[in-house]
Amino acid sequence: MTEKPPVTGPIPLHVRHAPSGAVLDLSALSTLVVQDVLELLLSTDDPSWRERLDELAEMTPEQKHEQEEAGVLAYEQLVQDMAEAVSSRVPVYGPAVARLASALLVAARRSVPTQRGAA
């Protein structure tokens, strides 16, 4: 990533050309999400996140199967709850909006159009 990204902060966004459009590199957002998850798990203010993870880790395959049979999806519920608690939005401010739009338009112009009516 030698080019300056169109959005440099607070969460940098890189735009890459792809044959059919563009690819957004959201690695900075991924890092932020991992940090948020670790903060939840290590929180002393709310130990329930760690407790729920520990309960899942300590379950035997039989216990997991029994829960699934009973309609209890502890893993899925923890995933959903964590997804709601972590960062999921990328703010883009001022001139960065125009730079991002421009980078996406350049990528769109460089993309190969799909074949229509091919049999």
C-alpha cells in the first residue's frame, strides 16, 4: 500500500481496482473490531463477556448437542451480542468523501464490463 488512501482517518480506507469494480481494504476497521472484542473480554467492569466465552470453551460436545437440541444457541448468541457491541461504522469526513468517491469512480471506469447475452 504505497499510495495514500483516499480516507486517512480516523479509520483509513484503501481502494483497489478489481476486474469487476473495486475492493475496499478495511484492515484498520478489522483491527478496531479485534481491539473492541478483546476489551469486552478483558473488561473488569462487565465480566459477563468472559464468563460466557469460558462457558462455551468448557462445554463438552455432548453439552453443545443438548443445547442445540433444546434450541439454545449460546455461540450464535454470543457472536450476535458481540457484533452489536463492537465498532461497525467507518466515519468519512469533509474532503475525504470526495476523494473516496473519486477513487471508486476511477476503479469503476477501469473495470471490465460483464458480458451480456453470452450463451
